[in-house]
Amino acid sequence: MNLALRDIRHNLGRFLLTCLGLGLLLGVALAMVGIYRGVVEEALSLAHGLRADLWVVEAGSRGPFAEASRIPGDVREAVARLPGVIAAGGVTFQTVEARHAGGPDAAPAPEPGLAEDWVRERLGEAGRQRIGTVLRLQVVGYEPDRPGGPPSIVEGRGIGRGRREMVADRGSGLAPGAMVEMGGVRFRVVGLTARAVSTGGDPVGWITLRDSQELQFRLTPPAARRAQQGGGGGQPQDTVNAVIARLSPHARVEEVAAGIRRWKHFAALTAPEQEVVLTRSVVERARRQIGLFTVVLLLVSAVIVALIVYTLTMDKMREIATLKLIGAPDGSIVALVMQQALMLGAVGFAGGTTLLLAAKDAFPRRVLLGPEDVGSFGLVVFGICLLASLLGVRYALRIEPAQALGG
Amino acid sequence: MRAPLVELVGVAKGFGEGEARVQALSDITLSAMPGEVVGLRGPSGSGKSTLLNLVACILEPDAGLLRLAGETVWQGRWAPGDLRALRREKIGFIFQFHNLLPFLDAIDNVALALTLNGVPLAEARRRARDLLDYLQVGKRASAMPAKLSGGEAQRVAIARALANHPRIILADEPTAALDSERAQVVMDLLRRVAREQSATVLVVTHDEKIFSRFDRLIGLRDGRIETETRPSTAEDV
């Protein structure tokens, strides 16, 4: 006869209400685990998507994600000529506040030739007037047919040879055909990718390297731009943030990297080194913050479970005293308390997990949960409930059988 | 020759230390034979409940000798063995407010006492059903305690107390929550059980209406036995 189950059935409403509260708390804690995983996944998403074996960046920097890196565009030629390198491409990265008319569900623009008319109609006769919905994008400039382009197109097409085209991530809410304005230049979205985001969680947009260099120039402060145009200083326009290289399967990445590191003014990072920079440096604070918050939430859950179990045990003081008086062994009393704590945890965990899995796509940042995460979290909840029940067990074992007697 | 089932010799019990010490029982000597229904009466603080708790092995005496069902349970210290198992096997308890577990129906409240003694659940439920029928509450077997009347609940509690055929039945104010008619029914039941099962029934009570149902009535005052009478006029049931 399972006393814990019978007691729960007797007070089912109260038990389910308690489970609902605990489930919400555990759901939030599990969401933090998912967000933690999502932050790491998003941090690596762009680097993985570019499928680079080697990153050539400015000497003394760990760029382009961790620090500023700017190198001449023609470095690509030198890298491409290295033994073992099968392809190399210059890339730029910049975070841009773009605007697009009509909101995320903007209707596709008409034919390319009529795009300007369409924009004028949408943005008003002023034409250049900056109106529309603001959209934060991580813009990657790359050379078509060279490494650095979008990983895969899920809708529409890739960028052709033409200018002012863009492939955007689906997370931006843009549809193929939508017009986007950045730095006073308008781009037409021609294709979409899936789940390509920057380390900060912004959707990624790809444009040609020439367009991105122009964009970088346009977004430079006016004084620096004037100096640059007059040849009086500042950065030359043909620069990239990094050159990425893909190597032959037989090439030894470390040897190629070591060769580049011997060049003056340049540094090289292998793909694993880039991952370390991304996870240990770029998102380290966010990772630790979320990790710490998760631990705090789990501790709060443990305290709450302990209090619930303690209260449930206190409510059963007379019943437990009666059980002791009629000869129930301590094992039966401990089982009653612990089983209830575990059932509470199990139902709360199941409820919280179901709720989170149903709602995770509504989170602004990616919530990534694998079966192993859910399984591990379940084990943690099991441990928490087991530990939390000890308070109730201690109370139950201290109840005197004599407390069953009298009024 | 029949031996007493409950035997106390020179038992004493006090609470507290130093000047705050209260002597709850002093030099109590009494015995109860099989089939005997013994009442313990007295004003509040006279030591009735303490005496019941000593016999139930819930409290430890300070001095004297306590023997239950022929075995010495306490003499200077507890005899080796599990007191809870002793209670489970030899003692049945009936409480003032029945103390049925609210989350078990009537039949499982009785069956629980049997399963604690190692009886398989199906067999325990069969025996519990027989007991409830015997106590004329078989029709309420599947009712939860909250749905039982006071008399029904007390009969279910008696069934639970009898489930393991205990030789000693201890009852703490078993009729306090009942009207006089139901109180008489409960006392008749206890007398019948005592006779049929050769058990000793020890009842703490204030209820003068049932004094006549005892074979022996022991009056306590200030922790000592003050009176001992044989009021029973009721015919054996």
C-alpha cells in the first residue's frame, strides 16, 4: 500500500497546484540552462557557418569577433597561395542598424528595376528620409564564390554578381524581395538562411565585400571619411577584418598557421582556437552570468521544495504519530515523505519541461535543449528533491507516537 | 493458571528536573487479566494518560517493573528488542478521535495495520473486510473517514486495533466524542472482544455513563491509585 500516493490522491488539487508552482520555477531554471546552451551555440554559429579552417587577422588581435582587426584585402591572395590552402576569402563584419519599410512582414518588392520606385512609394517622396522599422543586423561582407558566404540558403537564392543584394537570416523577419536600408544604401533581400546569428544573437545578413566596404566607409564618422577621401590619412578602403582559409584535408592546419604567424603584421587562428576565443572570451561574462543565475534558481528551487515537503509533513503530524504508534517502521515513514518529495519533483519537472519546450521558440534568444540537458536537469531535480526531503524526514522521525493520543 | 497480560509493579514516572520536577506516577502496582476490561479514571493531571503511555511503551518508567503478555518489557531499562514491533504485534490502540488516516478508506485503514505486520495486501483486505463485518460497519468499507459518522469511525478504529489479534487493547477516551447510545455500543464491543479474544482492555475515561461497563475501575489521584472498584453489572455480551 503506497501511502504517499494515497495521500496525494486524497489532496490532489493542492498537490497539482503545488506542482504547477514548482513546475513554473523549474521551467525557468531549465530555460536558463537552455539560454546558456543557446548563448554558446549562437557564439559559435557564425564561425561554424563560415566553415573556416584558418582565420588570418591583424597581428596582436584575437579578431575579428573578440577584438578589432583590419588587414589589407590583398592578403587574401598571399594566403590563397600557401601550400595546403584550397580557398581563401576576405570577410568583413559590422553590426548595423538597418531600416526596412513595412515591418518584418514587409511585402516583397516588385521587379529589381522597379525597386527604387517601390521604396520611394513606401518611404515617401523624400526618398532618403530614414523612416521604417529599425532592424539590428550583423552584416558580413564576402566575395561571392569564395569562403565567407552564407552556409545554406533555405529560401530564395544566393547573392549573384550584382550589387546591392543581401541574404538575410530568417530570424530578421525579412522576406525575399524586402528592401533594407543601411548607411543610406538600399539592399534587396534575395535569399534567407536559417539560424545564422552573431555572438550577440543578432541575425546575420550577407552582402558582397565591395558593398560592405562601401558601407564601412559610409558608416565612418564624416571627418574621418573626408580625410580618407582626400588621401590624407585614415584607413584605406580596400580592407577586410579577416581572411578565412579552407585547407586541403591532407594539410596540417598548425603548420600553415605557424607559417602565417611568421608574417609581419598578421596573426592566425585555427578553428578550435577561434572557438575558444568565442566561448572563453566573447561570451564568457554572459555565460557565467547565466550559469550563476541557473545555480541560484536551483538553490531557490531546493529551498522551496524543502519548505513544501516540510509543510506537508507538518500537516501529517498526527497521522505520522498514529503510524508510529500502531507500529509502522521508520522506513515506512521515511518512504512516505521522500516519495512525496520525489513525486512533487517529477510532476513539477515534467510540467516545467513541457511548458518550456512548448514556449521556447517565443524567447527572443535561442533556447537550446538537448535530451542530455533535460536528462541531466532531471537528475539534478531528483537530487534536489531527495536532499530537500531530508528536512521533512528529520521532522517526521522526531514526531513522538504519544502525539497521536489526546485531543 | 492464567497469568496477567498487563502487570506493573512499583512503577514510577516523573517529568522535568530539580524544583520543576513533577511526579506523574508513584508506586503504581496493578495487573489486568485476559478477558478483563479495566477502566482508569481520575481528574486531569492524575496520571491516567501517563499510565497508558507507559503500558504502550511510549514513555519509559523511572522505576519498577513492567510486564506485558508475560514478557518483562522494562526493569531498570528496556528489554532488548524493537518496541515498535512489540506494539505492532501485541498492542491495539483506540483513540479519542479515532485517528483514522484521512487518505485511506475504511477497509485500508484496517488493512494497513495488517500489512505493517507483513500480511500481503489482498489477504489483509479480506481480513479487514471480515473485521468490519464483525463490527457491523462492513457496508461502509469503501467510505473515507471524513464520510463516516462518529460511531462508524470509532468502530473502524476498533477494527484496526483488533486487526493483528493483540492481547492488549489500550483505549484513550474512546467514547468521548460519542453520544451515550453509541458509547454503550462501543463499550459492549470492547467487552465482547475481551471475552472472545481473551484480551485485556485498558480504558482511560472520564465518561461516567460507561463506568458500569468495566469489570474493574481504578481511580487515580496525584499519580497514585486511590480507589479500585468492581462496578460491572452489565451482562456479558
